[in-house]
Amino acid sequence: MKTLMVQGTTSDAGKSTLVAGLCRVLARRGMNVAPFKPQNMALNSAVTPCGGEIGRAQALQAIAAKVELSTDFNPILLKPNSDTGAQVIIHGRSISNMEAAKYHDYKKVAMQAVLQSHQRLESQFEVVLVEGAGSPAEINLRENDIANMGFACEVNCPVIIIADIDKGGVFAHLVGTLALLSEAEQALVKGFVINRFRGDISLLQSGLDWLEQYTGKPVVGVLPYLHSLNLDAEDAVTLDNHVTDSMLSISVLLVPHISNHTDFDSLRLHPNVDLRYVRHGEQIAATDLIIIPGSKNVIGDLAFIQNESWQGEIIRHLRFGGKVLGICGGLQMLGKAIYDPSGIESSQKEIQGLNLADFTTTLMHSKTLTQITGECLLGKTPIAISGYEIHCGVSEGDALANPFIRFTAHPNGISHDGFISEDRQIAGTYLHGLFDSPDAAKTILDWASDGRLQAPAFDLVTHREQQLERLADSCEQYLDMDKILALMLNNEN
């Protein structure tokens, strides 16, 4: 047995982070390790080299494990496009949109895709580290479960349950979660991890002793609260970045179905950039750059922007010399109209765009999923840029004759992407991750600030590596790695 599963008492208990930390620990020890999440529900995703789509957390864990991204790391990805429905992605490819009730019945089929991926990973890697989803104690979701104990029982793998002490009630969370599992499921639980502890560990010891005696399960580690740990978010929007000595202010419109907001991580962490999300009911304050982000329901989110009266505020912002950038769905919104004749993302078939550029977009069944390289044309000279595309739309119109990016190569034979307006105040691109290339990011920020931002761009790749090493150091210090390795490799009690 070489599979270990991490489940949590709640969402945001630390499952993704613990798996990422363990991946880096094992990679540093020379082991060939694969991350795995049977089912992920998130709007932050990544594109694999083969052109598939997986959850952002599994992409981060693959980086931690120092292995190339694979669709087998996340065989089922659900991307919500309404309160009750989601796009269902199997092995990296979208198969359809499903309402929750229909997907619940479909999970028997989905389990086969999960087991196929897991079997392939077990044949290729020394260790498979599995991340659960939410909590295994969700009574209403236990039937046909493929994300937590349903998977663990199917492959008979040991489970560690992690709980966040910073939320309060950590012993109730752990004991209550265990109590709601069946006897067979409880037998698979081999230990607990307590996450985000601050203070004197000696004051916690009596509780740890009681927990071990009461449950018969060991506590295999207490991880400290790592202040300012910044890693790619799986789904929740990370807080704004308010800085007092900012040279550039950026406002991102927080639409209901925002996707891939990890695009803004390097901006949020930049010491000279004041990044703020504009929320429901708020006006767009005076700012240098307005960003319209990606969206999983572009027509619905465009209607939201119009209902918030942000369209008029964007026009006023432009009148006073401000800049506007649209990314993916945000690019589509900048045009004259968006058409969805087949109901790809919503039941509304068309909507008038913000009408800031001369092009229209039609949503298609085929989805563009690709990693790309090219040159950003926004500055005085072309600058190398790289990233990835995830979109169903095809945009056409005269504005696209002045592109944002010229590709060095594109799998679909496309030569360019996006647009730059004639007055150079408005730009749009389908490219996600555009700020992760430091030179390209500096070019975009120089454009947005009219050259005022005399500072290098934030190097997100180097920062991510530093954070993963810091996380792995913490895991090495505060987890019983000998016990965990024994669980993974020998399935010992």
C-alpha cells in the first residue's frame, strides 16, 4: 500500500496545504510522489501540457512534488456556473453541464474515472498523496461518495484527518467527524493532524492526550500557524493588498463567478501595488487600472456588472485617463455582444457587451485548453510572455487586428490574441497567468501606471518555491514523518 489520504473536518482545514507540504518533503527525500484529488469543485484551474484541465491545488501540489502536471492528478473537476449546476470535467475534458441532482446519480460513473486515474498513478509513482474534499462527515453527500471515504474504502487506503484549531472547537471537530463515520471507515483513520496552532504547545498537551485516549488514534503532528504563508488558493478569493506607499492602484471587479483569480497573486504580493476587489454594492473608487477578470458564467457576470452600475463608472474612469484590462471572460465583456446559442454557460442566449471594443464573442462547445508562449505587444518593444488559455469563446472583429499578444506557436495555429485600443487605454487577452512572467508583468504595470511604477515585477515563481520550502520545513519539524512514512509504505497501524 503506497497511498495515503488526507481528509479534513471542514473546508479550509488545511488539506491542500498539508498534501503540498508532504509532496515537497518526499520530493526532497528523492521519492517519486504524485498528488491526487478524486473530485475537486473549484473555479481556479490549471492547464496540463497535454491540454487538459485540473484544479489549481493539484497543480500547486505537482509543483511541490517536482513532477509534470497530469490530468490523472484530478480526474473529476466541477466548475460551478450557477447555484445548483456546474460544468463537469472528466480526465481534463468537459463532458457537459449538470445540475446537482443529476450529478449525484452520475457519481457511480465518475468513480470509474477516479479509479482508473488512481491505478495509473500507483503504477507510475512510489507514493500517491490524496486530498479529500470538504468533510467526510457530510451526511447528505455520503451516498455514492467519491471524494472522501467512498474513495478511501474503495482502494483501502489509510486516512489522516486534519482540523484547524484556529477556527475553534478542534476536539469537537475531530471527535464528531470520527463518530459520524462507519466502523469500517473509522478503521481506515490512522491519525490526526492539528493545523494552525499558535501559542505554548504545553498548554495543548492535555487535550492531545485525551484525544488519543478517547479515540484510540494518534496525533501525528501539530502544525503551527505559518504567518504570511502565501500559496495558490484553491477557490476562495484571497484578501486585498492594501499598501501605504503604493505606486499603482488596481481595482478588480469581484463578479459572482470569478475564475482563476490566482492571476492576481503576483499583484497582491507586490510591495508597491495597492490591489482591491470591488464587491457587490460598492462603487469603483479612483484607481489607475480596472481589471475585469475571468468568469465561468460570462453572460451572468456581465449582467451583474451592468446591474451594479459599474459600466458607467468604467466609462467615467476612461474619461479621466484610467486604464482597463479584460482577462478571458473579462476580454469578452469588453466587446459589443456575447452570444451563447447552445446554452454553454447559461440559459440567456445573448447580451450586449460593454461596447468598448469592436468585436463580438460566441461561446462554443469546443473548449480551448492550452499552455502558450508569445510576445506581449503592450510596451515599446515586444516582451516574452507565457501562460495558459481556458475558454469556450471565439472572438471576432476589427479591434482584434491590433493584438495584445503575438504567439510564437499555438496548437490551434492561431497567430495572435486579444487587443489593444487605438488610444492604448483598453486592452484584453484570453491569457491567464499573464502576471506570472516578471518582464511581461512589468510591461503591463508600466502601461497601467504611465511609467510611474519604477520597481521590478514580483517574481511569483521564486516566491512560490520559497513558500513551499518553508512549508516543507514546518512539516519536517512538527509532523511525525516516520509514522506517516510507515502509513504510506506499509499501511502499519
